[in-house]
Amino acid sequence: MRKLTRPILFVLACLVYAGCSSTKSLKPGQILYTGADVIINPDSSGKIDDEKQVKADLKSKTRPRPNNKLKLAIYNFAGEPKKPKGLRNWIRKKGEPPVLLSEVKLKYNNDVLTSYLLSEGYLQAAVTGDTVVKDKKGKAIYTAVTGERYKINKITFPPDSGVLTKIINANKDKTLLKVGNFYDLDVYKNERIRIDNDLKENGYFYFSPDYLIMQVDSTIGKNLVNVTVKVKDIAPDAALKPYTIKDIKIYPNYSLRRDSTLRKLKPLEYHDFNIYDDRNTFKPRLFDRLVFFQKGEVYNRKDHNQSLNRMVNIGAFQDVRAEFLPVDSFKNNELDLNIYLTPLKKNSLTFSVTGTSKSNNFVGSEVKVTQTTRNLFRGAEQLDVSLSGGFETQTRGTSLGKNSLSLTAEGKLTFPRFIVPFYKPNSTTAFIPKTIASLSYQMLNRGSEYTLHAFKGEFGYNFKENQYKEHNFNPISVSYVSTTFPSDTTRDRLFAENPLLRTTLENQFIIGSSYNFTYTNQMETNRRNNTFFYGALETGGNLWGTFVPKDEQGKRSIFNVPLSQFVRLEADLRDYYKVTRNVTWANRLNLGYGYAYGNSTSLPFVRQFFAGGSNDIRAFPARTLGPGTYKVPDDAIFADQGGDIKLMLNSELRFKIVSILYGALFVDAGNIWLRKEDMGVPGTSNTGRPGSEFKLKNVLNELAVGTGAGLRVDASIFVVRLDVAFPVRKPYLAEGQRWVFDDIAFGNKDWRRQNLIFNIGIGYPF
């Protein structure tokens, strides 16, 4: 580590030195441009509204932009390369040459800034620019005299003289132009788009926002304007009449090579569609769910967008194109709709190899092969069959050398529609509803200790209400978990050393239902604040358990295996606030609650909540925190600690360092608890887990807290994350001693070994 540290410190020192000498590469007479300042109304005592924001907007529109200090430092550090190739040349290309004051075009910037102020309603604004030079560095100073900001006095829409103007007037109550609002050019542009959308919904296929004009009269005085909305006289006849759909032609197996052949085919007439496909690639009824247009219907943009979205999102086509052609070259008001669809390949095979490194000191790898068959029953169905195998080995800790082998087989069949007995739901949203049936088997072998077998079957639905809201409902999910041991002696030894394993590894049947809901607006990147919410409800042995008979002991069981009965709730709320363009403050609140009843005294281990790890409370190893004030023994063979209740809070400040490299500072807090304390078994080695019970009055006092920092390589399509964290509050210590700030000692090797936790992950933690 010391050998690596010295060259890194040397390079950093060189960069700091080069950064301090930002003008060292300038030639005689050259001046380094350091940026622009904006002064608003310097001779006026009155200030404009939102002056700070207006000043920032004006400054952002000046050109050129000054140098990034780090990139300029790298450029200067590299110096003038003596060869066209080599390390010095490579380093210099990673930087950027100095931006010179001579590149600043004052008149151009004056015009740009003046135009911006005019668009914001300062109709008497004027901007003048000048430069200031000191010690080979210069900046531009722009002085803006804004005048008063104009407001809207009156809005006039075109007189009701025909169908088109009647539609405009019928929707004028939705106008974005409001009397008393400030003049704003962007609002006028959006108003034209709104009117165009209303017309598109009523058949005006060839209309455009450019055919509307907003006439503004600013001569009425008192800093007021009258706005008149008009249709331009130059608008073509085709834009001024509504169109209806005549013929709908669908080419489901289209390619350029077969274009002429397909057009000569005799079409299959199905409902309002003419289908040209001599290979019968898809069942005709599929297009009832994909194409929303009907013959004789007035064109509307909603059907247009929904049809395209469905054809793209169904996952069966690699290319989708919709073509609207006027019948008889605009002489009438009819359109032919041609839909060209190029299917994806019937079969595909994917192969992946992944590596894992976990905070509980396990490292390993997994190989996965997936066979995908599309359009299985000619209705755009998709069958995915995957087989994966992997291993993990513990490289550090009390169980050094422990190995784990896994084998997983899964089959998933997806239907792009709802399949509901005795009912045919009709979804008209732009998103494809899906029915999903899956079967899976997993074998997990823990060396000479035990082998776990898990079988699962599930049937359910996935549908998006809109781009923000998604629902998943599985009316039935069946899981069976069984464990085998090399011998009874091995089983008894494990249970004696760790009584928790008895409930963890017992055979289990879970028959239940689940529903989860997701809301997110993270796709709206222009928002200052984005939100994500995930809520889930799962039941086991409730409705379906009534069909399971009771055994002699009064418990419901299948093949002498007790049926798990429980209710499980979880909520995950996240908020992402953009402090600046390159700084985001992310926060998360995660709550979980489980209630076991009937046959069960606790949640099944596979449905319990856990704390610690790379996506959780990062200062504690995975699944080792809690429950409550209980601490898992250091020599535990099976360290995973589950609970019935979970509370977690995370706060993370994310910031850009350079290019695709980002940094983060974070604080995590939380814990898990049991609804009832694990009391153990008197007279045995099972002493239970003291302090594990949830008590509302003790929650804050029993929270674990950790903090740390991380690096992220964010290449958009993937994110690689490295976090290092350490605890600052340990709930398992005695009261009054749980905050451990005074114990922090980064220079102490033993402290680092016991407290620093490194986490490597793919994607952001939340």
C-alpha cells in the first residue's frame, strides 16, 4: 500500500502546483479568461424579483465558458509534448487548453443576454459588456438595465369562424396565458403546443404550432401587454381540415428485402385491419391490443402514441414504424395507415459471468445461461429458461475456508395480456399488461454442514397505470424449502452450537399472495426534486391456507410440513434533491413489519428483515446487525440475524469529481427487532437473544449509526461503487456507551481491522 501511496501523492502535488500556475502555458500577450460577472441595474435602488436567479441565468448564457480548473491543471502539468505519442501527450489530452479573453465576443453576448431578458418580460432591457484584466487574467462584466417587467392585460382568441377556431375557443379555459401574469416567451411557446395538441386530438394531422402566432401589443402603457392568438394566413389548406382513417395495413414480418413481395400479397382481412403476412407470424387478434385506430375514425394523437408505445414495449419487434399517407394527394380528408413491424429473432442465448465480493468476507462467482424463445404461441409471448451455478468462499473471519455452492434453474413465461378466468379485462393504457408464470429450483450446498433445496412457483400480473405508477400482483405463490444434512450427528451439532439454525433450516411451506406498488418520477431529469416509493404487502397461509387440512395437533400442514402463516408489510420512500447541477442530496426511509400467527411463531427466515451490508447500513457487515441490542457472537457459524420489524434511514450527498467519477458522503442509521423477545430454551445451551424485542419507547436508543465515504464510476449504462464505512453508534454496547466517536482512531491498525467495512457494489445503494 505504501508503494502505491507515494506516487499518488507525488502526482497530486504536481497537479496542485500546476493548478497554482494556471497562466504558465500562456504566450506573450495572451490573457486567461476566468469567467463572467453580471451586474443588474447598478444605478437603481430598486431590485427586481428573483434577482439572484436571473443573474445566474444570464451568467450561464455567456460564451465561452471558462476552464475547468482541474482540466487546466492537468493540461499545464503535462506541458508541451515533444512527441506525437506517449504518456505526456496522453495526459495533456485529458486536460483542456486555456480559454483566452480574446475568444470573448462581447457584442454577441450582449445580444444573447438582452434577448433573454426580453423573453422574460423585460421589454425595455439593454445589456452592455466590458472586460477587466489583471495579472494575465481577464474577465467579462455585463451590465443589465432591465426596466419594469411587463404583465398580461388581456388575451384574445381567434373569432369562432369555423370548426378549427371553434375547437380553439372550446378549450381556451385551459390556456396557459393568464391575465396578471408576467410576459414570458416560453409560456407563449407552450401555449402554441397546447393548442396544437387539442387540434391533433380532433383530426388536424398536418397542423403545426408554427401556424399559430401570438401578437403582443406593448403600446397600451403601464407596463402592460395585450396578447392576440391568431392562425397565420400562410397556413396550408391541409393543416386546416381534420382527417379520418381509411385503410389500416399491417406488415407483421416486414423487411426491406421482402418489401415488394409483401405488398403484392392478398391481405388477411381481420376486423378493421388488412394483414400482409404469408408466414402467419402472429395471431391476428394480437393487433386488437396493439393498434387503437379503427376505419372511419377521426385521427387523434392519443391513439397514435398509445399504438406506438404498445408496439415498442411489447418486446417482440426490433423495429416499429407507422406511416400515415394522404389519400389522393391532399384532395380529400382521408389517411391510409401503414404499420411496418420487424420481429426480433425467435431464439436467443445469453451467457454471463459475475463476480461477487460481500461485506461478510465471502467472495465468489456465478455463471448463468439464459435461453429466450419469443412469440412462443404466436401471441408475442416470451419464455425465458435459465440455468446458473456459482460458488462462494470465505476469505476472512472465524469460518475461514467455508465454501458454498449453488445451482439455480428457472423458467418464466410472460404473456403480453391479462389472463383472468371467466373475465376478459380490456386495458387501454399505452403500456402492455403482462401475465407471468414462473417455476424455479435452487440448491445451496454449505460444504459438510447442510444442503438447502428451495422450490417456488408463482402466477401473477404486472401492469403500469402510467409512466409513474407500476403494479405487481401475484394471487398465488407457492414455496417449499427443505434441508438435508450429511448425518444426524452433523445436524445436532449445528443446532447445539447455534440454536437459531433450528428455525432457519426447518422444512417450510409458504402458500400466499403478494402485491407491490411502485411510484417514481426519476425519469423527469429536469425536476429539482425527484421521488421514489415502493410499497409491498405479502400474506402467507391466509386465503389459500383455508384449503389446507389440519393435522392431529390442530396445525395446517402439507405432507407433514407446517404451513407458514404471516402478514408482511414493507415501505421504501426515497427523495433525490438536486442542490446544484453536479450535487444531489439523496435520502431514504425504509420500514418493515411482519406478523406471524396460527401455525407460525415467527416469520419464515426467507421473509425476515435484515440489516447491514452494501445497500443498507454500510458500517456493519451484511445481516449481522441486531435484532435490537443483541450482538451475534464473533465465533458464530451462522451469523445471519433476521427480525420481524425494521427501521432504516439513509442520507447521502453525491457529487461529481471529474468526468464519470463521482464521490459520496453518507450517514446510515437503523436496526431490526423481533415482535417478541427470543427467550431461548431454559436448561439448554440456547440462551436466546436478549434485548431483541421491539419497544417503541426504546427505538431511538437502539438505532445503529454509521458513516463513511465512497467513489462511484457512473458510465450511465452501469455504476460501479466502492464504499468505506465505520460505526459511530453501536446499539449492543451498554447504555451511555453506545456513541463511539471517542474511540475512532484511523491510525490504529486494530481499530481499522475491527471497524472499517469495505463494500463493493453495482448500482447506487438507493
